[in-house]
Amino acid sequence: MRIFYDRDADVSLIKNQRVAIVGFGSQGHAHALNLRDSGVKDVVAALRPGASSAKAAAMGFPVMDVAEAARWADVMMIVTPDEGQADIWRDDLKPHMKQGAALLFAHGFNIHFRLIEPRPDLDVLMIAPKGPGH
């Protein structure tokens, strides 16, 4: 296994992309902050109304409904608990994601066990943390 670090990345590849983070818990907010700190200007939190959406807005992130964000984004990252991801995929992402968009996961459970079977036109990636969130 190869682990990639900052020096291995060309952040210019994502700077002009629209990125939506689905979930704003310990991992979601960290990914959003890292993207913003790296110069990615179009980062939104894709959430249902609630405490996480208020937290995201208070941190300066635009908040969109998940389906709306799927229509808007070039890159969708799912960082919600595994048990709810298949429903989010079925209801909000699969019917609305742009042709050729990228679908990112922080954990491979739903892909490995085929609870989520991405459309063939999507790029599928995993960016996994080396440890738990905060």
C-alpha cells in the first residue's frame, strides 16, 4: 500500500472543481476545511437541515440539499456513517449526479459489499484517514 502526502499532490487539479461534502461530522468538516485551506473556492456542505448544517454555515460554508449539491458538484464526497450511505446514494446522488463526476468515499464498506454500485460514467475514489476524527 502506498500512502500519499501533501508533497505527492497537485492541488491545482481540484482548485477549479465544485466540491460537495455530504456529512459534516468529524471527517466531513475536516475535509471541507482542508479543501478550503488548499485554495479550493467552491466547497459546499450537502446536508439535511439540522445541527450539522448550522455548524457548516457558521464556519462559512454554503449549505445545499444533497440532491441539489449532486446536480451542482463535479466532486461528491460521502462522509456519513456507512449504514445510511446506500439510501443517500439511491435517493439523492444516483439520479442527480452530473455525467462524469467523481464520487469519493472515506471508507470502502458500501462499495466492497455492493450496497452502492456507482454508475459506470462516474469516477470512484477513496480518501481514507489514517485514524479517527477529532
